[in-house]
Amino acid sequence: MMEIVNQVFLDRFEEDQAVLYLGDDTSSMKKIILPREMLPENVSDGDHLTIKIDVDQEATTDAEDEAISILQRLKNRKRDDKS
């Protein structure tokens, strides 16, 4: 599994939202808004944080299986309605 690690800078809080900037180069930083509750309690303006992103293969497979199951049930229901 490949994991992506990003460094972000916590610029400020606006009510219940955290304003973060992603990237190292100030000319190309991307603004990210997250709910404050998604951050550790002890963070404050000016802190540098790490965000790790990876694929949850089990959740992806489960969601795909559920979608296939729903489609199959709908297909069977349409077939039964034609009878």
C-alpha cells in the first residue's frame, strides 16, 4: 500500500473550521478547510502538521461489493416486475 504524506501549515481557525495550507512553496500552496474537530485538540495557529493519505482497500472492496449487490437486486426486481 502506498502512503502519501503531506505537510500542512495551520494558518488560523475561523469559528469551527481550520484553515490550512498544503505545500512547501508559498507561491503554490493550496488552501484546505477542515472541520476543527478533525484536528488534535492541542494544535494552534502557526503549527505545522502532517496529513497521511492512503487507500483503505478493505472499505473500497466492501463498497464495491455493496454496489454490485444493490444493482443485482434492482435488476432482479425489474425482471420479476415483467413476469
